Amino acid sequence: MKNIVIQSILILGFNSILNAQEIPEEFIENEIYNLSVDIGENWESYTTLGSPRFQLSQNELNQLNIHSRFGFQSINNSIALYGFGHFTFNNNFYGYLYPRIVNDIDAFPRYSGIPRDITRGGFNSGETDLSGIGYQSDWLTIQLGRGRENWGAGTNIQLALSKNSPPYDYGMIGLDMKNIRVKYIHGFLESTESIVNRYITARGVEWTNKKTLIFGLTETVIYSGQNRPIDLGYMNPISTHLEIELNERLNSLGTGSANAVWQASLDWMVSPKIRLSGNFLFDEFVIDGIEKDAGKEHGLAYSGRISFTPVKNKSSLLTAYISLLKVGTPTFRHGSGTNNFVIRNKPLGWYYGSDGRELKIGMNYSNRNKLFLYMSTGKRERGEESITSRPYEPYKDYLAGPFPSGGVEIHEFISMDFKWVWKPSIQLEGKAEWGKNSEPNWIFGMNIYFPKEFQL
């Protein structure tokens, strides 16, 4: 048990190109991977088209390998019980399951289960956060399951699709052709009370030298309609929203039944100590002279991050960074509100929605496997048109105006986070945030788990 954390990372480690499913955000392996990418490690598997994923070790490919964990997580006075299972079989097949039950749906990040009026053992809600089955080879991945996508360059600066959203059900096809990777997803988001079915589809391509440079292009579409079935017009991975919609090949004619955004991403290790990341997103193009004369504006978003690592050795990492993010007022909204970039009243992308911007300066420290410290300070502004306040309402107009719009919420903050692997299967974590015009926010948590790994 003494070295179980290190062993689990090596067993499911980051040394092979054979990817399995995404790593749960709450697992310490996620912290290790994200910090390693900041210093130029693991770029052979790093991608702008998804979250970190468990990868198979070559010595276990021809067997049925099962990795499981049962755990207890507390955040202040709230409690969650969770299970995790991941199996691989016969070189190419895998499956996974990550359910949680909680006594407070608001305490646990990314949780979107519906609370019940009654409790069982003190718990009132349960949800499967991740689950699915998949097939993988050196160049092909096919997956059907439940989870979330995290598309874009950099750490915590994703725009349209991020790891912070509630999970959804979707299928995925990915190709890894040496320096070119492509990915396609198509899934179901939710149904509204008015029986409007909402779907998501996205496709992306990236070029990488698998050492220091990645450049990617993506298109993400939200489409919906009353009793609308899944649209076969979007089933072709090598297609574009505009070509399909304008040529009326959708099962709902016209130009008001879908909302698309296009993004370019760049991640570059300028040197062994400096990383430059950026994303630029278009939601709405204002091209016609009539629209320009009427005062309309583009729907835009962008984000950037520069990190510098002065300390990098076998026992310590220290990284300083500065990041900037801006999402325009009408961005991620649509003329039909059910095509907004939201799910279960929460954004699919940037945690704070839209109509806002954030400037942040921070520092990350790690001893590489047990202690993780994060410190940051910054300023965040959010207007009244953010999709966090009116998730399913359409935009008012695309006329240029003050940014952020209306009454602006300004939050200046200092934040400190830590995660500490105290014992081989006991993880402590905490967060403190001080705001200029708000009370301090304190969070303390514990994650106790019992891992089991075996082969059949």
C-alpha cells in the first residue's frame, strides 16, 4: 500500500499512445498530468481535443485488467460516496464506470444529479458522471458513453467545451495519424419541459509534432427542436454546419434550428521553461454591409495563457503564469434560446458563461506526486447578459454596446488551493478565497478510497 499512488500512475500511466477513457477530475492523476504538460512532458499524448485520458501499459494488453476504487469524499459538511471501475481486454477493448451519490448537490463540482424529496442513508441524489465502452488501436478510437469534452489549448482557459460542464451522453470517433489527429462527437444533451430535444455535435482536427507544438481547428454545434430526433445530416464527420444548413439537409429546415461556433487553438512550448497557449472563437460573423451599418458586432471569444517554470527537477515543480479570457456579450447565445451553449442550466464552456472577462496571475507548486499548491489573484467582470443568469433565453440583439453589458458584477479575488496525498489512499484538499467586496470562502475536504487491481 505504501507506493500505491505511484504504482497506479505507472500502471495506467502516460507512456503509451493507446488512450482509454478520461481521468475523473477529482483524481490526483489529473493534477500530475496537467502540471507535467506545463513543463513540456507528455506532449506525445497531449491534445487540444479532449481531457487527459488513462493510457494502457504495454505489459497488460492481452489480459482482462480491472482497476477499481471505492471512495468517500467530503467537502465541508457535505458527503459523497463514489465507485470507479475501468477494464481493458484483448489489446483493444475497454469500459469504465464512475457513479456518485451525494447529500448536497451544490457542494460537488460538475455534479448535475436531480435531488429527491426523500433520502436513503442520508443521501438524496445519485448520478453516473462517467461511463461507457470503447475500442482502441494505435490509430483509431471509437467510444460510446457518458462524459464531457474539454476542447482548446492551455490549462483552464477553454471557451466552448470545458471539463467543468455537467456530463452528457455521446458517441466519439478519433483518429491518430502520426502528426494529424481528428475527432468527431455526436450526442444528446437534454429535453426541456416543452419537449424540446437538445443535441451536440462537434468535429476537430489538429496538427502536432508531439514535442512542442499543436495547432487545432474545431466546429461545435448545438441543435434542437420540439420532438426533434437526432439529425442524420450531422452524422457525417467530414462536413460543416454552414454547408449542411444552407443546403437544407437537416430534418428541420431554415437557419434557426442550430447554433455553431468555430475555434482556432495554439499550444507552443517556446522553450523548456516557457509555454504559450491561446484560443480564438467565432460565434457569429457580421459580414454584410447592411448588418455593419445597423451597428451589429461579431460574436467573439478569446483566451490566452503564458506560463514560466523556473524550478523543474525530479522532486519539485514551480510554475508561474498569467491568463486572460474574454467572452463577448452575445457569444454562446442564439436566436432560439434552446440552442444556447448550456446544459442543465449551466454553461458547456467557460464556467462563468459569457458577457465577461477575467485576468488572472498565479503560481503552481508540486513535489510531483503528493503535494499540489495553487495560488492566484485576479479580476473577473461579468455582465447581465451572461448565459449563467438566463440560460435558455435568446440574445436580445447583436448590436454593439458597452462590454460587459448592463449592471456589471466585478469580483477581485485572491485564491489558494491545495491537494495533499497524506496517506497512500487518503487525500486532503482545501481552498480559501478572499474577495474585495465579499466574505472569505473556505472549503476543506477529504477523499478516502480503497483501490483494487486484478487480472483475469
